[in-house]
Amino acid sequence: MKIVLYGKQGHAYTVAFKNFLNSTDIPYVYKDISKDVEAREHSKELYDGVAKFPTLFVDDKVFLTPTTEEFNKIMQDLKLRA
């Protein structure tokens, strides 16, 4: 399983999602769109020219700006627990 999270430092959802992922044994990649130009440009492609976050990638699935409830459901479906 490959998990990538695009976010921004200090953003509430980003921090919460990272904290959850850090508490699991599953490796993931975090990209801060304020610092990572490639991730920021990719974000703009996904959101019609606007860089938005968080964006969660799980294998070949893309979850655009998931809420906490949506994130929790995704993690449950993946059988990931803190």
C-alpha cells in the first residue's frame, strides 16, 4: 500500500491526518505544498488551477480535500488503527 498526503504545515486537517498516520506502522510520504513546488503544481492540476489541501493518495485512488469523517472512513476501510 502506498499512501501520500499533500498538506501544509500548521493546517488543522493536515496535522490531524499526519498524527494519525504517524501512529500507525504504515509508511507514508508527506509533501508540504507550501515548500514542495512539484506537489503544489500537481495540486493545482487536481483542483482546476488552485492549490488545495489536504489531498490523500492511496495507491491509485485520490481523495480531494477529505473531511475528518471521510479520512476516518478511508482509514477504517484500509483497516488502519492508531
